[in-house]
Amino acid sequence: MNNILVLILRYRLLLFIAVSLMSIISVIMPIEVSALSGSQFRAGRIVDDSIFYNGNAMSAAEIQAFLNAKVPSCDANGTKASSHYYSAAGRYYTRAEWGAINSNPAPYTCLRDYQQSTVTKIADAYCTGYYSGGTKSAARIIYDVAKACGVSQKALLVLLQKEQSLITDDWPWDIQYRSATGYGCPDTAPCDAEYYGFFNQVYNAARQFRRYSVQSQLFNYRAGQSNYIQYNPNAGCGGSNVFIENDATAALYNYTPYQPNASSLNNLYGSGDGCGAYGNRNFWRMYNDWFGPTIGSLVKTSNSSTVYFLDNGKAHVVSSLSLLKDLAAFGPVRVTTASEINQYSSTKPFSRLVGGESSTLYFVNASIRLRLPSCSMVVDYGFDCSASSITYLSEGALRVLRNGPQLTNLYRSNTNYTAYWMDRGKKRPITSLGDLKRIGGSTNVLSSGYVDSVRTGLAVYGPGSLVKTANSSTVYVVKCIKTLLPVKSFVHLQEIGLDAKVRTISSSYTVASTLTTYITCNGKKYVGTKGGLYETSTDIITHYDLSNVTFVEGGNICNFLNISQVPLGQYIRVNNTIFLVSGGIKRAFSSYSVYQGPSYCNNVCSYIDTSEYLAATIGNGPNI
């Protein structure tokens, strides 16, 4: 949106710098010295959503006081000298004289004193608040429109200044009110008369900014993706790809589709080269100068150490230093007034469990959002899946957090390599690298501040580990992180191929069925013998006089057992004797030739070498 016509007509050299008609005009304001530097400008994050879309940023009284302070004395009659020399009279034209020459005679009405009859606006998809008409002051119009459309009153004040200098102008012309926010004023064409008028301009601009967010898919610049943005309307000046982080920044680019180049940022309060563009630079600069940083959802007052996170109309207390560090992407923490914080609804403290418009839940750590795959994972991290445990963020705030991997129970600190298993709000140390390998899966790296803040639970051991408690002789094999299988005999361990080293634990586990040599893994049934597992079928089970209930679910132990590619059949060999197993008994072959004969194997089958232990579990029948 431009204000070229105003600048050409008024030609106020002391306040404006004119550039070519293919450039955006820079409005240079006489402001106090500021520490603001162009190096601080972030093209992808000009202003945070929590700041730009805060419809409660200022009251009508605060706006009026702000306007009064910016123009303490209005030159309503134009008696002051203009910047234009009247050579015939040997003096400068008065403002009234210069205005009359350009069809804008005195008196002049400053924004602080401006009033207008407005019309009622019914709520729609963009401005969800009802706007009642009537004669209102400029301050009241700005307040009511911002409130109705959910756009910051501060942002609208800056918009009025960057487009038409209305905030600080002490003798504004009608044309400035006519196109106050530059709405319907493209850079390459005249303004559209349909949108003339101060109220019309303010309302349509605020509504459009909200529309950019609600219907983002309809516009060129969108949050959460990389966009090529030119430095100037002249395509020959180039541009660059900018990853736009939030809706408010995308809205500014859709409204004024250029980014400042290096020259315009290097001369922050002046102009750069012929390829400079100043609209979005000036918005950022003016907002910072008048109201403070445009980036910073994290705020505090000067007389309190309590930090709040402002978003979605709510103020969440940030309850710990470790959490504050993990929200660094929303910072820095800016100092503000209690009145700004009070404009947001007080609500529950910020939770690391966050959500947005979708049903997906995330865990926040180190300015990264890690997706929680299930409610059980939510519980393991000490939360529950109810809405009361979740901090709901705006989509813009979610995009500020980098997208990370899926959260798992396994994690370690970013400052050391001790691994933990997260279990119902406690971190349980994993005692060895071998245990970590047996547990398997991806390990998240989380900030040390968070890891240190979590209560430490009892150690965990990898599946297949042998453990016992100090006050009992019963040995268990770890089935999974939370379940043990009692071991009846060490022979069973040898048969299925588990190490016999036993560690003493102080832990609370669920005790399941006693471990045997008959194990179910991934729905398949196996018999263990001589350190290996052999798959069985329903027919074979009956020949060995077994049933489905005989088999114990192996769980994660199965990952560390030697499963043979050869299934268990009816033929087994114990030492040097081959047996046929049938009907729950084994019968020895009197010779190898009988075994290979046509009545039995017929040279097409094979036997499995088994242990004496397995053979002893099968009854004996007569030899063959």
C-alpha cells in the first residue's frame, strides 16, 4: 500500500525522502536516538502473532493519550511556515497558503481531534466482534475496530503512521484521511475510491489482516513455508527466499509485498539505494521505537520476576527457569506493563504438553516440538490426556517451535550420555550400554535443565537380563521395561540361550508367568533347546503333548534369542540316537536305514539336534 500521491502533492522535504515511482516511499520521522539496529531485523519474523493479533493492546483512553502526546499542538489554521519558499514575497508560504494552492485549505484537523460518523458492522468470518456505528473519535474508531477484528491497536497506529504520517502530522490534509491505511492503494495504480474514508480504511485494513490469517491458502505469502520476496517493485532489484515463521509476518508481506535490502537496513532512519523498500522496515522500526520489541511472547514487568507467555488471548505463567530456557524461540523476554498483561485472560501455567487446532499433541523442549504418538506416552511424561493438561497455542506460535522427531520413552541430556527411560513422570536410569542396546529404539536428546528437573526413579534393565531382589533368591528374566518372568530352572535359560549372570535390583515390576522353554514371539510358538528356538505348528504341538497355554509370551526377550530358520518337526536326535515323536512319546530308531526308509523319512526329511533336557520331557515308547 502506498502514500505516493500525498507525498507528491505536499512535497514536504523536511519530513519525507522521495524516491522513484517504482519504489516504496520511506516516511522518515523525527524521533529520538534509538539503539535499534537494522541487524536486528528478521525478514521471516517481523512481528509475533501474540503482538500483532492482540485486540486488547490499548484502551480507547490510552490511544487518545498517545495521540495527544504525539501532537501536543495542532496547527489547525495553518499559521506556521511551510517548507516551500514564496519567492515573490521573499518568504516561506504559510501552511494555509500552501494548502490552498493544492486544494487543501485550512482549517486542518489532527488525528487526536478527528471524529467521523461510522456504520454498524455485523460479525463475519474475519471480524468476529460486533461493531456498532455512530459518531466516534479517531481513538475510539481505532480501538473498536481492533477489538472487533482481533488486530492490535498498536499495529493500526503504526500502519496509519507508515502509510500517511497521521499520528505525528500537525496539519494533515483530507487526502491523508481518505487513504489512511493505504488499503486499496496498490504500488502501481491509483487508490480505489470504494475504500475512501478514515473509518472505511481502518476497518478494511484490520479485516484484511485477519483474512490473511484465516484464509492464508488464498494469498501469495504464507507462514510455515519459504517464499521468494523481492526487495523492490522492480524485479531487477532481486530478492531472496524467506522462511516466514508466523501469520502476522505473512500478513505484512501480503499487504506490502517487499522486504528491505541491506542498504535500507544499514540506514535504518533514512533511505538506501534505488532498490530499497521501506514499508515493512518502517513498520518494524516504528513499532520498536513506540511500543518496544515486535518479537517477544515472553514478558514480565519491571518490578516482578514472573514471566508470562502471551498467546491466543491468554497469559500463561512460565513456572521454571528450565522451561523458560526451552521457550527461547519466543524470546527475548521483554519488559512491559501490568496493563498489557492484564489484557490477556489469566489461565493455567504454561505446560510442556502443547496442542494446536489439530488433535496432535507435542512436547516442548529446546524450542522444538516433539510429537507425542499416544496417550500412554503422554502419561509416561507425567501428564494426562485431558484438555486441562494441555496448553493450546495459536498455529503461528506452534510454527515458531521447530519441528522435531517423535518423542520416545528413551532420552538423554544434551550435556552427558546417561540414558533414561521415562516412566509415569520419573526418569529411570539405564545402567549399562548393553541394557540400552537391548531396550533399543530412538533416543531423544533433551535439554539438561529439563532432564535435571525430572525426579529420578529406579533403574531399568534391558529385556533378557537376569535379576533378583536383595531379600529373595528368586531369579527373574526381564520381559520388558515393566515386566519380569520368574525363572524356575537355570536349565531353561540354557535351553533358550540366555546368559546366566544375575544382577540384584531394587525395583517394582509386574511379575508375569514363569519362564519355560516354550515361548511365544510375535504370535508364533517356539520350543527352546540347546540355546535356540524352533518354531512349532498346531500339529507338532499335539505330538509333543503340549497345548497353547503351555507357551509363555516372550515380549522383548524375543529380540535377543536365537531363532532358527528350521522349524521343529517330529524327528529329533539326542546324542547319536534319532527319535520319532508322536502322540506325546518318543520312539528310537533301531538304525539309520530304518529312519531313512520308505515307511518314515524316506530320504526327504531331517531331524533337529535337541538336548537331553528336552528329550526327558517326552515320554518313551518302544523302539522302531
